[in-house]
Amino acid sequence: MKLISKKKRRGTSEKTRNIINNDSKFAIVEGYKSARTSLVFSLVAENNPCVAVTSWSKGEGKSTATVNLAISFAKMGKRVLLIDTDLRRPNVHNLLKLKNTIGLSEVVGQFADFEDVVNRDVVPCLDVLTSGAVPPNPSELIGSTSFASFMNMAKNQYDYIILDTPPVGVVTDTLLLKEHIAGYVLIVREKATTHGDIEKAVQAFELAKTKVLGFLKVGCSLSERSKYKGKNYGYYNYY
């Protein structure tokens, strides 16, 4: 399998300053904690520790929100693994400023061992596996038996696994993950994601016969509160 060097990738447009830390605003940190609590109950109900985060299109803050969710989960003192499964346009390694970019594609392609390439304790209790080099066949790699074996191994090692996935409206790779996860969380960006986008995303999940665990609203001000309800999906506010 031929792998493409990361030097040929486009840089991420998301800013590292949006990653939560000790200096982040209280409302932002609490927003992620609230969503984390709701997701924990959903994962317990599904008896599956793995959740995938996606959006309808690119540029909606999906990767930043995924990283922040993973950090929030790690703050519970549980072992958490964040995996960048967007093999076409990865962002996680840039957002967290990780030097080791060998990752998922090499592990699943059996070019590297997980223990040798996983980024340990990026924050306390949070390990991160980057996407790795860009493979020529992302969909086939995600749908392979090797990927399934890797996911089973990860579930035995970690309390929670959070996947950063490609936008569901751009490529179909995201829906290939449905067999490994409890469900999806959809990123909704204020003044960017339309009602039509949300409806199309929900339809895609329904056609794939998989679950939407909730929506994460990002890019809104402290004075803006979501009023979206319906179809029994949770809706979480982010700022």
C-alpha cells in the first residue's frame, strides 16, 4: 500500500487557541462537561464505549469539538483514546501540536504497532492516535478486518474511545464506522450549518440504520441558546 507524505496535505483552518485548557472560559468548559455527562449515559445504555463525531460539511469546527470532548472525558480520570479517522483531511495532529504523525493508516495497514506510535498522555489520561499518512484507499482501510481487530483491541484497553471522522456530507467513510460505535454526534455550527444540512445528515444516518446520540452546537455567543428539539435527539450548547 502506497502512503502519501503529510507534507502534501492542506493545513487545518481550525485554531489551536480554541482547545480547552486551564485558562478557558468557565462557560465553555462547563458546556463540554454537560455534553460529556449526557454522552456517558448514552454510551452506558448502548453498552459501547466508542462514539464518533462528525459534521455535514467541512469547516464547521468538528475536529476542535472532538478534541475538546476527548479532553473533557479524560478529566474524569478515565483512560481515553482519541483517534483521527479522517484519512483524507486530518486535523487532530495540528490542533494538539503533535510531532509524531505516524498513526492509524500505518497501524491498520500493519506498517507499525499501536504501542509504538500512539501519543501517550497528551493531557493526563488522554492518548491520541493520529490519522497517519494518507492512504490511496481510505474507505477500504476503514472497512477492513484489520481495522475491526484494532478497534476491538482499543476497546479492551480504554474506558472511552472518541473518533474524529470525515464530514458525513462529503465522504461515506464515516458511515462505515457504525459497526464499531454506540452512535454519532453531529456538529452544528451557528450561522453556518443549515436546517437542510441537519435534515440531510439525519436522513443519512437513518438510511444507514445507525443512531444519532446528539448534536453539538458550536460558534455561538454566550447569549445564544439553542431551541432545537425533536426526534428524541439530545442537543448540547457550545460557545
